[in-house]
Amino acid sequence: MNKMFVSLICAGALLPVVANSQVSTVGGNESVGKITDYTPDSALVLDTGSGEPVHYKFAKHVTFIDKDGTTIQAPALSKNLRVKVHYIKQGGDLIIDKVTLAE
């Protein structure tokens, strides 16, 4: 009985918290959306469907992943491209360290 109770608590603690297409993960957060503005090696703005565009900055080292899960060199990101970003909050900034192409 106690083992089952502890297992349920642990399982519940591992479930991601989803709000406005943002997922909290261990060591950061993820968002999915369409690129509305992009400055190479500097910044990215996503429309996540929440009504407000979300502004991100790129970390010094960013990993880019294609839709098949393969690490790729920095792609030519463009407006209206659907992506998933992994980011951390640093002060008032959202810093991207991984971009996964969804298309």
C-alpha cells in the first residue's frame, strides 16, 4: 500500500505542467510555435497561440535538431516555420539552448 502511494506521488511529480503551449522540463522549459521574427545568432520571436508573441535570445551554444531527431548545423530559420524551443529563464530573459524543427 505504501509503495503504491509513493509510486503515485513520484509519477505525479514527473508529469509536465502544460500551459499556453509551454512545458516545464527538468532544467528548463519548452514552447512550440511559429517564428514571427528571427535575427540569426541573436533572437527569435514565436507565436505560441497565447495571443502575445514570445521573445527569446539565443545562448552562446545552440543545438539544432531536425524533425527526425538528428542534430544538424544551424539551419536557415524563417518566418512561419514551426519549431519547438528549449529555454531557460535568466533574469528577465528567455534563453534558447535547443531548437527542434517541427516541419
